[in-house]
Amino acid sequence: MAEVRRTALITGSGRNIGKAIALHLAKSGYNIVLNGSSNRAACESVAEEVSQRGAEAMIEMCDIGDGDAVKAMASAAIGRFGAVDVLVNNAAIRPDGDFLKSSEDDWNRVMDTNFYSAYHLARACAPGMLEKGWGRIIHFTGMNAQQGYAGKAAVSVSKHAVWGLTKSLSKEFGPQGVTCNIISPGTFPDISEDVSTPRFQNLLKTNPSGRLGTPDDIAAMVDLLVTDQGGFINGQMLQINGGVINQF
């Protein structure tokens, strides 16, 4: 009998951290649902790399700030693979906006993208996980969002909301074999960024680990969370920043 692969859906998986997670999970035997908002060519490139690792890739382009589009993406993934076993809510926006100057529409756009996308995808994917008695939901926050952004109040609020969702779902779904955790990355240079700039050199000097993070550092944590051995890690904020922040 042919092996039945598990499936992972990763938002924002055309580049950087989302791409690294997709490639790690493909190597670990997962079929991958890739998502991007506009750059389909980037997702197609990742899909080719997924295929080279022996996994099947599906591309679903959509604006995750659009609730109907997000629900349609989940439905398409479940229709193709039968279920989504691992959900990684990675994509987010972090626009600048003074609290007194930003409009309600600006605020809602951030909440729709950063929080309600996770809400809609969890509601769509969790039933299949619960039916199987196994699943992993992984959300993302960030160091600055934890501490509070000046000029980005909506971002901080949206990320605190996802943290609250994480804690609640871990308790609600944990007894049925479905864990929910949240990852808080440090500052990770994009592959296209010049790390010799003063900004990154200062971050390097002040990091207790003596180096900058890479997307693979995040993907390695996801690798652990999605194993059966990672099933006792539940309801946690996992800070991957080299020691810059060690409390929340």
C-alpha cells in the first residue's frame, strides 16, 4: 500500500521564512500547499524545489486579508489532499501608521491580514485534524509586536490577538491530538538584503549568539513541532532570536 503523505499549508511561502519551512517539510515527507499574494513566479520556483524533494506541491494565490479567498484556498487544499494536517500562518503585513492618524479601514486591513486569516484558516483546517486525531497549527508573532510598536499599534494588537488564539486553541484542541503554538522570530535578513549595513552589523554585535538568524533556524523549529515527538509542545510562544529577548 502506498504511503499516505500528510499535507502542510503555509501562507507567505514564496520567499524567506515561508519558503524555508515549505522546503524543510517537503524533505520530511509533506505535500505542500504554497501561498503568495502576487508573485506566482516565486511560488512556482518553490514548487519546483518541493517536487525535487519528492513531495507534491499545490499553489494557491490569494490575498489572505480577504476572508472569502482564504476560505476558498483552504477548501481547494482539502479537496486536493483530503485534509490539511499542518497549518502554518506565516504571512503578515506591518505597515506604519500613527494611531491617531490611521483610519479604521487601515486598522481593519491589518487585522484582516494578520489575525482573521489565521482565524479563518484554523476554522477551515481544524475539523480534518480533529477527525484524524492529529494536527499542528503554528502561528507567528514577532519581538517588536510582543513589546509594542510605536507607530504600528494595529500590528501589535493583531499579533497579540493571534497569541490569544494560540493559547485558547491549544487548550481546546490539545486533548484531541492537535497542538497550537506560536513562533516569535528575531530580525532575520531577507536573502536580498545586504547584511554589511550598519543596521545589521549592530544587530550582529548585540546578539548573544554572535550571529544573525536565518530562515532555516525557524524551519528547524517547525520541523520539531510537526513530529510526533513534538506533540507535548503545546500552547507555547517559541522565541527564536539568538537570545535578544528571553521573556514575554
